[in-house]
Amino acid sequence: MDIQNKRIPEGEFQALRKEVLTQWPTGKDVDFQEAVDYHKAMPDERIFSKKLIAAKNSGDTLIQPRAGVALLKEHIELLTYLQDKGEADLLPTTIDSYTRQNRYEEGENGIRESIKAGRSMLNGFPAVNHGVSACRQVIESLHTPVQVRHGTPDARLLTEITYAGGFTSYEGGGISYNLPYAKNVPMEKTIRDWQYVDRLTGMYEEAGVSINREPYGPLTGTLVPPCVSHAVAIIEALLAAEQGVKNITVGYGQCGNLVQDVAAIRTLEELTDEYLEKNGYKDVVVTTVFHQWMGGFPADEAKAFGVISWGSATAALSKATKVIVKTPHEAAGIPTMEANAQGLRCTKQVINMLRDQVCTAANLEEEKEIIRQETRCIVDKCFELGQGDIAMGAVRAVQAGVLDIPFAPSRFNAGKMLPARDNEGAIRILEVGNLPFTKELIDFHREKIEQRGKAEGRKPAFQMVIDDVYAISKGRLVGRPKK
């Protein structure tokens, strides 16, 4: 498949739209101009991009949960509860797994089974099956902006229906919703399919409707070095901007070391702005999202609240534009709406307490500079591999292991790079693989890992990685050996 970072021509795009909208019967209800008029009549309080811009300008950190169930009435009740009792500033609609795999018939069966059972038999809201009208009922039942969150390699029909349904923010991208989620989907296909999503977003923008786009920051969620997630976020931001997207939120998943996490969020916005400006996209508004800990959680509820509180504090001190909130029931599976609201209130309390505080750790600037250098190494090599085209460069970078996401299930991912924590809990790189780092950066990581090895009385090895993966669920940040 020929792939490049060029805006999809109008004729080609409209031909694709006709094909996409026939993938499920609800596609026939999408009318672009009518949808534009619907968005323009929407009150400002429901518009995601406006709330993000206001928070960016004021330095506030907004809070947002994850949530979604199968049936319309119950989904509205859930979001209303999180809005009113959880004090959420922004709301999600998490999409079910069948929709994520474009298995709409099974999604329809899931709705029927949920009605029979009297409870959700799906792990999210099947928006394609419910259609445009039902999506609008969700939006109109709330006074808070709502985002679509999912994990879909081919999200084109879902985008069409949810945009027409009034959603004003959309998560995902051609790399971040492929390598961490899918095993056998070629990079060329997901980048092309997500160019469609971004071009549709650009069409709405050109018609006077700003829809926020958010690349998925945490990737595989565990021990992902900031430079890797930064590189993916920057590439997806560049791909989106080329298709006409003007409001982009780049994300990062908490690693646990306060200085590294604060440095990561602050450099993420800076570097994204830098590459957008360098490539001619001068009118894109960039905001940030911090994801609370995405790895294993302690089963003990009090300890789980400790993990949530630490993530809340880090989000506030980093001045992230928003934070995605976890719940004290993460270890048990899908949380109750009451637990979800508890996580939100816990986060809001900590953020309010830290609102006026500033993180001024002496080594913050050093960490920021390391992340800048690492990220530039990766992104610049992607441009080089693509001979100036970031879409082709991203595909070739994945093939070469230049862009290598730890623990990703995709068979297209190299899987040669291995992260581990240093002695202070920051994410470093145990095995560099094919990351295009300078000798100085490689030496920096080796020294940091060796310092931990000396402190623990063991040689740096894969066991460190295993220990770190399970550490937080056992009440620690660094996976120390038992003495």
C-alpha cells in the first residue's frame, strides 16, 4: 500500500466515505451538513476543545474517567452519575470490544443479551449499533463535553457516527491503536484508515466545528520510556495536522518517578509544538493528558487510593491539561460507577490541594533535556527513513525497530528494546535494541541501570524488568529483590 503524509484528495475521500457508510445500516443516518449545523447549535459547555483551551490558559488540570456500558439508558445514567457525583470535568464514552474489531453483528447480539440479562454484557457502549440519534441522546443528557475512547485499528465508521452524534473529542491514532492493540494489522493500513479519521475531523474544522483529537499516550501502559510515547504522539499529531486537525491533545502514561513524569509532560507539549511548527503547522492548539498508572493495581482498596493519589499529585504538579483517572477497583476488573466516582473525587481533591504549587526539583531540567534528546533522535530518524515523509517514515521505523513499543502484541513490532527502572524509579532502557540513540544517551542509560544493579547486589538483567512490571501491585515502585 502506497502511504504518505499528504492530505487525502477530496474526490478520493468522498468515494471512501460512501463505502464506509455502508458498513452498517446506521451509517445511512449520517448527513455531514446536518451534523455540522447540529454541532454549531451546541452550547459551549459541551464542546471539548473550548474547555481544554480554557484550562490550558488558566493552568488548571481537568479530570476525566473511563466508562461505558451496553445500553443507552444505563450509559446515560452512568455518565450522569460521574458528572454529578464524581465531579468529572470531562466525560468519556468507552466503546465495546466488538465495535473495536468492526464486529457489529456481535455488538447487536451483545445489546440483545444485555436487555435479557438486565445488565451490560459488553465492556463498553456500541455506538455504531446505537446510531446517530442515540449518540445525540447521550450528548443532550449531559452538560459536560464527551469524548469517544476505544482502541480500534479501523475506526472510520465509528468516527462518522459519533461525530454526527455530537461527540466533540476522539481518541486514537494509526500507531497507538495498532501496535498496542492488534497482532496482525499492517502499519500502512492503520495509518491510512486513521488519515480518514483525521481528514473527517479536518472537514468539520473547515466547516467551523472544532473537534479535539487525542493520540493514545500510554501505548502498552507499562514501563514505556517517555521518548517512545513522545515520538508516537508527535508523529500522530503531524499526521493529524496534515489532514486539517487544529486541536490536538498529546498524552503520556504515568511511570511513577515524579521528576521524570513532570519532565515528560512538560517536554511533550514543547516537543509537539516544535515539530508542528518546524513542519509548517502553525495554527494547531496542543494540550496534554496525563494517564494515571496503567499497570497492575494493589487489590487493597486503601493502597489503590494511594496509587491514584500519587497520579493525581503528579498530574497537578506537571500542569497537564487533563488527567485520566483510575478507580480503587482496578485490580478487580470493571469498576462500579460508585468506585469510579470515588477515584474522581480523590483526584479532584489532590489536584485542588496542589493547584498553586510548582515542581522545582533541581534535576528536573536534566531530565527534560534527556527526554528532548531521546525523542528528537527517534522522530528525526523517522523523517530520515521516510525521506522527509513522516507517514512512510513511521512504517519503516517500526520495521527497523527505530520505533519499538515494549510488550506490544503486534507481530510488526520489533520487541528488541527493553525498559527497566533505575535506582530512583525512573524508566530507563536496559536493552536499547535499534533505538537510534547517540553513544552519550546509551551510556547514560547503562550507567543508570548499573547504579541500580550495584545498590541491589545483582547484575542488570531481564529479571529486573519482570520485577518492575509487578512492583506497584505489590506496593512498591521499583521491583527490588527480596532480602
